Amino acid sequence: MNAQVLNETARALVAGDKGLLAMDESNPTCHKRFAKLGIPQTEAARRAWRELIVTTAGLGECISGAILYDETIRQQKKDGTPMVKALIDAGIIPGIKVDAGAIDMPAHSGEKVTEGLDGLRERLAEYVRIGARFAKWRAVITVGAGIPSRGCIQANAHALARYAAMCQEAGLVPIVEPEVLMDGAHTLERCREVTEEVLRTVFDQLCTQRVMIEGMLLKPNMVLPGLDCPKQQTVDEVAEATVNCFLRTVPAAVAGIAFLSGGQSAELASARLNAMNVRFKSRLPWALAFSFSRAIQQPALDIWQGKDANAPAAQQALLQRARCNRAARRGEYSAAMESA
């Protein structure tokens, strides 16, 4: 493990008011999105969509790193250029999703645990050879009646910590993603309670597994009410609850926090991130960035619809969303940017 390289890479991923683009959807998830728009669910269509993303001119001005799926990191553009090289040429650091997905947790009804530790050392070594410089592992925490349980939180935190330790051993910056899901009718206060417990447990496990905190990034949920909760707090209330939660739980040594978008709309995700940076940026120990998937990709996908003729307009929409989120990091985002 080269501590200096890990530190430098972690900080590069949140430098320059940029953020991450999560384009690591599994093939089944990608196909669900394609199906809704009548796009063929084929390898060729997946490759074409990913090429559209990585060849968007100017994307590297807003995006510091891209999280890839196993298929994508091995794919090539139509002209034979590896996707990894296309990203590097655009000034974007390639990363890779390495978890094997969440499965039902034994003896814990309604809860899941993420798998993928078996054989991870060997897979990480291969991804490093291909060109990855960071990795991502996602754990999902459901809020409901009597859940999450302590057993579920501990199992997922332990897996995240072991994954992170193996990443650093291999020379990869680990992105640690404990996601408290938005599904349900729980209140913002309940989300805050659960998020605090999850983060405290995760960092306890990271320290236990001797993970170098300076050489990792945190990819958490924002503190939000459930999608079905009758009371939906304002943008400023969400910003305050989220930042205060992290100030109580996230060590100052962490290189940066890159929020996931979850089920938020593209505009709302940008507005909430903007509010956090407007109100708190000058007094926080870590950068508040973004690591969005649908909140950056979906408008472009809606335009593209699998048609080559729509590619330029789709790329413009993708770049516009990336610019909105870079502005949110600076505390300069406004709704007026949406009509630009």
C-alpha cells in the first residue's frame, strides 16, 4: 500500500469542485431503464450508451472520476479505443464497482447484506492492471417497522470495512457506500437516527480493519424523509439535518463525501447539495461532492432513446447536468440553470 498515492487519488476525486459519475449499473438494471424507452436490451446498445457518455466533450471539466461496471471497464469504443483510455484522455479517473449485489439476509426478514468478498483480492488486482484507480462497494439499509436491526448494520459495516482494506492493499481508493434507502414512510428524523447509527458503526469497523481514513471517500445518502412520508422538508432543512448528522459521525480525516442521489430527481439532488455548500462549505473539514447516477444520466437517456441522431442532444443534456452539479458544489446552482 502506497499511502501517498492513495491520499493523492482520494483528494483528486473531490478536487476542483468536481464530482463522480456513477455509470456502474448492472446489465439487468440497465435493461430496465432501456425497456422503458424502447431501447434494445443488447450488449451493442449498452456499449453505445456508455460510449456516448465517455465521449461527451467537456465532461472532464465537471467530472473527476467515473465508476464503471465489470462489462464497461472491458469494453471498447466503436473505433477500438478502450473505454478506460477514453476516460483518461478526457481527464477522468476510472473506477470500478466490485460488490456482487445485495441478497436477503438470513434470519433478518426484510433486510439485505452485500456479497462479493470471495475472490475480491484477485479481482482487484485484475482491475488495477486494466487501469482502475478506485473502487466502490454499496450496502443497502432499509428503514421499516423494527428495522434496521443491529445485526444487519454490523454485517454490512464489516463487509464494507474488509472491502476497503483489500482495496487499499491493492492500491485502489475505496469508496464506501452505506445507503439508507428512501423507500418507505419514515420521517426525516428517523432517517437521521438510522444514518448516524450506520455511519458510527461503519467507521468503527473501518478503524478495526486498519483502513487508512485519509485514503478513502464516503458515498452516503442525504438525510431525507421517506418517499411516502406525508411531511417533506425544505431544501434548507434537509441540508441542515444532513450536515449536522455528518459532523457528529464522519472523521475530519476523510478526504471527501460524495453523495449518492438515490431516488431524488436530478433538480432536487442538485438543489440540496447546493444548499449544503452555500450554508456550510466554509466551515467543514471535508469536501461535499456528488456521485450521481440517474440524477446525471436520466435526462440524457430520455433524449437518446437508442438513436444515433439524438446523441449530440443527449450529450449536451448530460454535460448540462454535470455543470449543474459542479455549480452546486460551489454553492452557485439555481433553478434558472435548468432552462439554460
